[in-house]
Amino acid sequence: MDIPKIEDYMGNMVSKEVLKKAIGDGPEFEIVYEALLKNNESNSSNNNGEENSNTYVTTGVGQKLEQIPLRMRKEPIQTGELILDDTVKRSTTTNISSNESTIDGHEDSSVDVEKIYSTVDKYSQKYGVDRNLILAIIKQESNFNPNAVSSAGAKGLMQLMDFNSEAYGLTNPFDIDENIEAGVKHIKDYINMFDGNLEMALMAYNGGQGTMERRGVKSSSNLYKMPQETQNYVPKILENYRYYRSMS
């Protein structure tokens, strides 16, 4: 048994968890962790044990580690809420389907952010749904990309399946106004169905009412019975919701 290799493996696993808690599990984590592994391998192969003070750790894509914008968690973290620094948020990018859009800072000029926000306000008031909840859903579902398409076929800002679009009279799922109105009506129907229980409504929005019935989900405490995607989805939406409420 190669003890040094086992120790290296365990050390890397501990480092991975510590790093993930520090910066979250977004694309920045993958870049930094890969750089850390490469640096460790480089150090292991250095037989003379001398440190070159002029050597930089790089990400393998032409960036120095210290140049990467990181989303750092600010302590203490209350109830699992992720607080993002404004200067860091603006540099965070996420790929959606074949399109790329900058979230939070909305630096992608192709995204009409003002229209998205004004449309959210309009249908928030029309259907009595908190605008911050709508924004939280849009952020998680599409990262504010009106042209987002999931592998399952969900489309647009609020990621509606074709059968839901048809049910709410949505003719163009990539139209900002149409998609948001249909999505708000959809989540509103679930909120009413579950007597204002937001967690149950979100379970239905993501996993489907039929899935909840088949799996015997009767209350919020039954979230563990839902598919893993939905188990991750509900707390993430609630986290986004708290964030937008704190910013309003």
C-alpha cells in the first residue's frame, strides 16, 4: 500500500471541501481546484524542495490564479444564505445551453434587463406574487437568459415545458413578456393549490405535481422523497429569494 499517495488523496479531498465551502460550487471552484491540483503535482515532482518565488500558479487557460474573480462567502452565514459581493457578482458568468449571459450584473448587452425587471413588476402586481420570488426563480431557471433551453426541453426565462406553455396560452416561450406571465401564473396556481406553502409549490414547479403524488409527498418535510434535482432546487430558490428580498 502506497501510504504517501493515500495521504495525498485524503489531503486533496479535505482541501476540496474546504475550498468549496469558501467559494461555493460554481465555475470558479472548478478553475481554482484544478489549479490547486496541478500546483500540488508540480510540487510533488520537485526533487530539490526549493521554492521558486517567481513561479505563479495558473489555471491552464492563460490566467494567473490571483486574477480569477471569486465569489467568497462572508461569515457568518445565516440559514444557509449565500451573500455575494457586488464587485464580484458583476464578473460571474454562466453558460446556458448554447448561449452565454452574465447574471446579477447583467453585462450581456443582448439581454434586455430593464424589460425583464419591468415585466416581472407588472405580473407580480397583476397576479399577487412577490417580485423577489419571481426573480429568484428566473435566476435559478435560466440565469436571466430569455433564449435558454434545457436538456429536457424547458424554454425561456422561467423554463416552461411545452405542455405548460400550451396550458397557459403561451405561443412564443422565448418572448420575455409571454414567458414571464405564463411562469408567474404557473407558480401562482401551485401556491394557491398548496394553501400558500411555498416549498410545496416549488416542489411542484420543478418536479411536477404528479411526481409528488406518486412519491407520497404530503408536506414540506417530505422533500427528501423527491428526485435529487428537486431536493437541490427548493433550498436554492429560497436562498435566491432571501437574497433578492435583502436587496429590495
